[in-house]
Amino acid sequence: MKKEARNEVIFSREDLFKPGHMLCPGCGGGIIWRMITKVLGKSTIGVTSASCLGMPAIIYPAALVIPSLYVSFASASAAISGVSAALRTMEREGKLKEKINLFVLAGDGGTADIGFASLSAAAERNEDFIYFCLDNEAYMNTGIQRSSQTPVGTWTMSTPRGKGEAKKDMPLIMAAHKIPYVATASVSYPHDLVNKITKARDMGKGFKYIHVHLPCPTGWRFPENKTIEIGRLAVETGMWRLFEVENGTKTRLTFKPKPRRPVTDYLNLQGRFRLLKAHEIDSIQKDVDKQFHKFMS
């Protein structure tokens, strides 16, 4: 297996995301929270929208020890835009003596569905913050309902016979906004994720979007000790691609699985895909092959 590239990263020595959070057993969200705060450091303000992944920031005693706001599904990008505007005013008036990193952390529903209007508007204005979509591919916090990020054929409580529609391609939709930086990442590839957070932190002002694949044991129906394995299989089969796009044009794969494994290695370990028929799996394989070759060309 090809090893991940490891660059020198400046971390905060202090843990800004404490243990004892309320996330489910096996959830990789705590790992991602810790990576984000370690890289961005103490001079950081975050906004989380309604989601299971935002709960550690608000349930007392909070696991997150930096300033943060917890807002409705639709308003995370608008809220952080207001914080950014306030900091610009302070900077003009000479009241801001240090760089403050700003970020949003939201789930797939709060990003691609309910929160998309304010997200797209903030990207169009090129607001200065990093947006993290933690994508567990359904509305897990409210009972495992399908979102536009749920893959085709997936069982959820609202698609008991399997979802009929394909997953919305949010990273490429965000790249079409011509923002400075778009990247995909995975909890199972921590060095790739940390490198991308660092790059977004250090590349100057403007909107940066990082879409993180996050397997969910509860909603995906796999044992809670298999989270990292499932995430790696997503990448190794091509079901999830690790890439980055700069200024809407320059696209680069950051990990190339060689050889790529069949999608059945990924699908068969998850109960949410138990309804798939052989011809549907074959269709998924052909689509993955097509999309992967497009990136390789």
C-alpha cells in the first residue's frame, strides 16, 4: 500500500478538544475535531451547525475549549461571515493584534441540503474562513434519514428500499465557485487530512472548503471497531477519492490506490447496502471506474 505523504505541521501543544465527548462509540468525529483544533490552534473561533458532530461543543461540560457558536442547520456560513466581518472591523481600527482562524464544522445535511444557500453565498463572496463538511452520508442525528450525500442504493429510515438517486458531488460544486481551495479528505488518512488543513490555514485570505468522509457505525451498520478500516476501503476501492482543487481549475489526486480494489470489498461490510442486487453493484463499479479514470486523465 502506498504511504501517505507527511509534511512538517505546526501543532498546538495544548489539547483544544477534550476527551469525554458525547459522540457514539466508533465515531471518528472526535478524531477529526482534535486534528482541526490542533492545526488551527488556540487563536480560533468556530461555528457548528445542528448535527450530531456539533454536540461536543455545546453539551456541558463542553469538549471544545475555544470560542464557538452553535447555530441552526441553515445559518452556519452566515454566522461565521458575521464573525469575519467583525474581525475585519477590529483589524481596521487597530484592535486586533493577532491572526484569528475561523472555521465552520457541519454535517452533510447542513452543508449540501439545508445549509447550501448560505454556504454558496459565502463562497461567492470569498469569505475568509475554512468550511469543514463531515460527511457521514445521512441525517444521523435525527434518525438516519437520507440526505443528498447518501449514495445510490443505500438503506436509510426514509429509503427502506434503497435510495434511488446518486450522491450530489459537493466538492466539485464548491470548486465551481472558483474559491481558493477545495479538498476531500478521510478520517482514515490522517496525514493527508492534516496536510490539507495546514494548507488551508496558511494560504492567505479567502474561502476554503474541506469535505471529510466519515464512516458512521450506527447508520452504516458495521461494528464500531471497523471505522478506520471502512474509511480506508472507501479510498482503496475508489468509492471516495482524495484530491484537491486550487482556484477552481488545478485538480490533483493526493492518493492513488494501486491496484484499486473492487467496490464489493467496501459494500459487503456495511448493512446499509444489503439490499443491492448484483446488477446494481455492477453499475456502481462501472460508475466508480468512469469517475476515477476521469481524474487520472
